[in-house]
Amino acid sequence: SGDYNLELTSLKDHSNLKIVFLSQLRIPDGRVLDPIVRPFAAAPNLSNLTIRIPRKRKDMVTSDTLSMLTSSASLKVLELRRIVLRDEQIIQDAEDLESNTKMKEVTIQCDDCLRETCCTAIGEMLTSNSSITRLEIWGHKVVEDGFVFIINSLRRNKTLKVLHLSHDIASKGNEALAELLKH
């Protein structure tokens, strides 16, 4: 259909759908991914959802849709590549993931800087979540004290196997990481 705003068919009865990989989606300017993503969030046995867009863009998904994904009862892997999340969305995702026992792997993109409030939410999530094994957060730099908080939260996390922070962590971050590696 030529109508971008038309909601796709609900997938709540599609129990065979397990993995969805959408790559190089070209979304018109001023539009969001919600009409595409929401039907997949309703699939009862969807375990892996990967969405990649050609270039980094902000405001591509609403907070409600993100919350649907991070609160999913079946989703184990969520990869949102080049979809830049606002600080409040990262904080909400971290809060949703604190109690999610199904999600194993999460990949998100922050704005240019991962700020301290986001780092605090991520650190608290890592402290209380016992299912996440891989966390990737892409961006340019991270606030030093925030990175230290994330690193220190790893002392209490026993399940995370891969932490990928694509950020400049500066000297305090390097020191905190070096200290953690001693243990």
C-alpha cells in the first residue's frame, strides 16, 4: 500500500515467527518505525528482532514502542542499529530491562554522548538484571563518572559476558576498567 501510516496486520496469532532481520530500511523523513515494528512486537514467539537503517537518525521510534520491545515476554535479542535513542528512552529501556528475565542481548545507539543519568540507569539495570549476557551501546563518548558507575556495577553482575561500549572513556574510565580487570 502507498499509505505509510496504515498499520500492518497484527502478528499476535503468528506463533511460527521467531526471527526478524530488517536491514537498510529507508524510512521517509519525518516518519517513525512504529507502524513497522509494532506488529512484530505482538508476535508471541518472536525471539530475535534486528532493525538496521542506512544512517544514524534520531526520533525513529517512539518511547511506547521501545517499551513494548524491552518488556516483551518472548524477545531474547533486540538490535536497534543506527536508531539513535534519546536519553529518556535509554533510561526507560534500562528500567524495563531491570525486571525482564527473557532478554539476553541488547544493542542500542545513544546520542553523541552517553550522559550520567543514562549510565546510572544502565548500571542499576546491570546490578539487578540476571539474564542479559550481551549489551552493546554505540555512541561517541561517555561521561567519565557515568562510565565508572557502569564498570563498578559489573562487580555485582554475574551474567553479562559481553559489554561493548563504543565510546571514548577518558582517563577515569580507563582507571576504573583497569581496577575491575584486576578482580
